[in-house]
Amino acid sequence: ATPTALMVGTGRGAQLGILIKGPEVLESTRKVDTIVLDKTGTVTTGRMTLLAVHTADTTTETEVLRLAGALEHASEHPIARAVATGAMDKVGALPAPEDFANVPGLGVQGIVDGHAVLVGREKLLQEWAMELPADLVRARHDAEAAGRTAIAVAWDGQARAVLEVADAVKDTSAEAIRRLRTLGLTPILLTGDNQAVAEAVAAEVGIDEVIAEVMPEDKVDVVKKLQAEGRSVAMVGDGVNDAAALAQADLGLAMGTGTDAAIEAGDLTLVRGDLGAAADAIRLSRRTLGTIR
Ligand code: ADP
Ligand code: MG
């Protein structure tokens, strides 16, 4: 393409809310055939709310919210914010944890009021040889079948509760995915969240292929594997955990509403955090380069 065409394309991109790192990015944008979409914060709003608390035995909701809320208050994860906010609404001020650690892709652990507390995926509890009792397993299944994320809470060596959190699909996501398909791209939903939740969200927005329960450090391998199959891969993400995959992809699209790490790793930024701009970017690059050749 001529320098003029590239400049026009880049300028038009800015008008559409698409920031392009360099004119050469338009070429990779034109070629992609597969688009991998992060779930939380990309297809969904990422603004989660705490919807329900299920407790085992004699454990009270207040105890659960105090201990889990205190720990999550120290984390920036969208799930953590939902739990901490929901807890403060119901039980008021929360204690400061005496110890705290993020366990990426799994949850958080620490000490609150002298109790060793875990909050996160069932897998986090299993790593400490704890199992959810049958009634909490049922609560988890029901929540996930409804597309909600179930978070387990344990302390002092015992599983105590399941929390239900959920965020909404962005109202622009389904239409954007339909347009991406029309442009010949195959959408794939990629997430660290549970398979059942991922499938519920995928069904809601019209995606057939789901890759779920992927640890943050393994997202990049998913992209590599698709590339090894001969696909030209675009990746859309917002999180720190998406940065390596965004850099590996043939085209990395970062949500402008996301983290700095994602924006730095991407080739394009979708300023408004709207997937529709991904379809706009691909159409624009095909138009800019296509008409010139
Ligand atoms: P995603 O790929 O959807 O952005 P992550 O990789 O950040 O998700 O997290 C994967 C899963 O780990 C979450 O769906 C949740 O079950 C669990 N998890 C991660 N961080 C936390 C946390 N702070 N509190 C509770 N659960 C968490
Ligand atoms: Mg995300």
C-alpha cells in the first residue's frame, strides 16, 4: 500500500476509536482468520457483583463475608472487588488481613482474624487437600449452569462456603461477533473461568468454540497452538494475564478499558472497550490495503 493510503487508514482508525501502533499493523489485521476472545472484561463487562452465599453446616453468612471479604479487599481481581464490595454492604467494615497472597488463576490466600483463609476456585482448595461437601458441590453446579462463577471459601482446613458472582455480557458483544463471522473470522472464547460458565457466555454471544480453565501463563500456548495449525490469530484481551498472548498473536487487540500491560502488549487499542471496534479495524484494514493492490 502507498504511504498515503496507510496514513488515511490510520487516521480513519482513530476516528473509529482504534489506535494503531504503526502502519504495518494494518497488514496483519487484513490477514487474520481466527479471533481469540478473553471472556472477563472483554466479552463481558468485568464488573461483577456478589449474588448469593451458600454455607455449609453451622457456618454463618456473616463469618464467610467477613473473612472472605477481608482477603479479597486486598486483591484487584474483578471477582475480588465484587466479593469485597458485597461483604462491606452486608457486614460493614472489614478487618485487615495479617497476611495476603494472590494465587494467579486460582484465587487468594491469607490470614484474617487468626484464621488461614482460602478464596477461589475449587482447585485452590484441592491443592490444600480440601473438598467441598456435597451440598456446596450442588450449589456450585447450579450456579455454573446458570453462567455464574462459583467461588469456594475455606478456613482452618475446612471448606465452608460457595459464593456466586456474575457479570453481564456487554450489550455490543453479540452483534460484534456476528460481524466478525461475516468477515470470515472464527471466534474462540478463552478464559481461566470454569467450562460451564464459559459455555453459557459463549452461547449468549454466538461463539461455538470454548477453551476454558486455562491458567494465566498458558493463554500464550493456546495462541501458539492455533498458529501451529496454520491459522493467523488475532487475540483480544484486557488483563495482565492476557499480555503474553496479545504479544504472541499475529494481531493483538487490547481493550482501552483494560490494564496498561495489555495495552502495551497489543498492536491495536480498542479505545472504548467495545468489540465492535475489532470488526471495524478488520474491515478498515481490508479496505485500506485491498483497494490499493
Ligand atoms: P479470566 O481468564 O476469566 O480473566 P483469571 O485467570 O483471572 O480469569 O481467573 C481464573 C479463575 O480463578 C476465576 O474465574 C476464579 O474462579 C478464580 N480466581 C482468580 N482470582 C480470584 C480471586 N481474587 N478471588 C476469587 N477467585 C479468583
Ligand atoms: Mg480478562
